[in-house]
Amino acid sequence: MSDRRQLVDINQKTATKWWETPIYFLNSKTIKQNRLQRILEHDILPILQNIEKYYIQKNLNIKPRIYGKSFTEVIQDDVAIEAAVYLFDLAVSEGLITFGEQQERKNEISQHIAVGSCGRSISQVKKRYVKRATYLIVKKTGASNAVLKSILIDDISDLNKIRTFSKFGIANIRELNTGLNNDLKPLLARDKEYLDALYRCCEMKYLRAVRHALGNNFSAILEWQAPFIRSITDDLSHKAQIIALGNSLNQQPASDVMSALGRWRMEEMPYSRTGDIELIDVKKTRIGQIKNLLSEDFDKILSWHGSTLDVFGNWPNHDIILLKPYIKYIDRNVMSFLSVLPSDNAIAIIEGLWVKAGKMFFKNYINTRDGENIIKIICKSVNGMNKRKSTPNNLKAAIIDSGIFDDHVKIYTDSSLFKNK
């Protein structure tokens, strides 16, 4: 590049015409805009095009963005604007563009340096054209001016976020804008991984279902993590499942949990009278049915292992109702031991231990290592009985009264562990 160097010095007189010098012209917006365009078009753009021309010769696989284009053509192309801003920074770092006395050190500039006599700093000019590029990208979606006003970025590197966002489609952009109270700035403050995941949600036509599920809490999606959003699209198979989960989505369950929920059975959805529109009925999803049975306790099961939920989703409603009073005491490990047994066995063990050991055991010990060992030993013993077909007809009573399980727990009986309240 050094053997083809073009140099330009931008000073306070650059692009100033003699007829613009009278004092009453100095603060004219039109004059300032004309000066800025002259500087960019006649002084800076040729330098940038020269850099790109010879840079491209060494990198033939890179398509030129501004070389051979007029200033008007450049400012009508968001990619060209982006390339020009990056090339500008390169030109300054190479000492090809300087700023006279304002620049204390060669190849180093402050973003507050004035760009000639246009009345704007380097930072202000960059923001102007970042805004211009943003407008060009979003305009293609057909979004309203209100949407444009809610999208504000200052850094040229964020344009890729805008491009990802523009792929969402006008219907999804409206959903987001309305759901976020006409303020998309927090959404665009998230990284590209998040936006890519959210785009996938739009692509699957799940966004409206998410908004319906969250209702007035839709802004909670701003706190969601990208892996969780991807699990919605990858692990759930129907919009009805999303709506059935509702605000439980804000628990951001792990992927194995979402996968299990996605495998819970679902009846065929009804159709409209004309038969061309599928209606949503959450009662036909197992998620909706179990959430209705557990009500406020449903969120607690979302911390269980996915393999446990695979089993739990097939439990009879009757046994799910019987387990409900104990769910607040049972953690994922205890439930994983219970889930290897038929549901009636699991309920019998829990109810039997509640009577035998009391509430204090459930409240203070069941989720400790000792408590988990008790559950593990009993479940293993019952599983063996089932295989031998020797399980007591009344397993609950056997746990409470027969003493056949006392050998499994006797090491704990010397303490207050098994004393009622």
C-alpha cells in the first residue's frame, strides 16, 4: 500500500467555499451538510476506494464494496457504508488521513476531532451513517417509522445484529415491538447469539405463541439465554405446548427437561369449521393437563431430571394428584429414585414414610445424603420385590407397620430422624 499512498489532511478550512465565509452562514444546517458531503465525497472517499482497490488485489476472494461507486451509490448501500467506516479507521491508522493541528499524534485520533468545517465530530459523523445503514436495512422489512425510532445503535459492529433482526419479518417485528412497549433497544443490546436463537423462534412461527404464553410478562424474554430459546424451537413440537407452559417458560428449564416436555403426549388439535385453521387447545397437551393438576407446584418439577419427567408424564392423573402435597419436599435426586418404580409404588413409599417418619423428615432430611440413601435403598428393595412378584399388596402399610423395611433404615433410627414432629 505504501507505494500507492494518497494522503489527505482534513483541517478547519477543508470543503469550505469562499461564499460560505460570512458570519450568517456559519450555523446554517444546509451549509454544514454540504461541507460534510464535500469532505466525504471529494477528500475521504477516494482514499478509501484506493485502499480497497489495492487491498482487494491481495485478497481476491473479497468482493469490493465501495470501489468504483459514487458517493450517492455508497450511501444507498448499508454494506458499502459499513465497509467505508471500517476503511476510514484503517486509513487513519495508516496515516493516510490526518486532521491537522487537532491531531496530536500521527495515526492516533480522538473521536471528538471535528471533520473539517462541517461542525460535526468524527464520532457524530460515524453515528450519522450507522443510523443511515440501520435505516436502509430495516426499510427493506417494511417496518414503520415507530419501529425505526426504537432501534438505536451507535457501533458499526452492531449492524450484523440489525441484519439478523431484519430477517425476523414484519409480522414478528410488530409482535416484538408491541410486546416490548415500542422499545426494541434492550433487545438489540443482547448479543448476536441471542438474536440468532430468537430468529429461529420466528422462523418456526413460535414467537406469537411465546407472546401469548407470557402475556404481560413478555418483556421477560430479554432475560432469557440463547440456549434456552433454542431448546424451545428444537425440543417442543407444537405451539400449544408453548402456550400450555405459559409463564413457566421463565424458569428456563434445562434442555433435557424441555426435550422431555416435548415428548409428553398430545392429542390432535381441533380445526376451524372451514377446516383450514388449526385451533389451539392446551387441554389436549399433557403439559396443560399436568399443569392444571399441579397448579402452582408445576414449576417445581421443572428442576427434575429430564429422564424423570419422561416417566412422570405417563403417570395416571390420580397418582399425580396424590404426589402433589409432597412435591415441595422432593428434589430431583429423590424423584429420580422413585421414578424407576410404578407410580403406585412411588406414592405408597412417600405416603408410608410420611406416616412413619413424619413431616420433619421430609422438611429437614429427605433431600440430604442420608435421606436420599433411605429412598434409594427402599426403591431398590421394592424393585427387587416387583421382579420376584413378592411386593406386599398394601405397600404403604408394610412401610408403616410391618417392619420389613426397618433393616434398611435402622442406622438412622437412633436419632430423632424417624420421630414424628
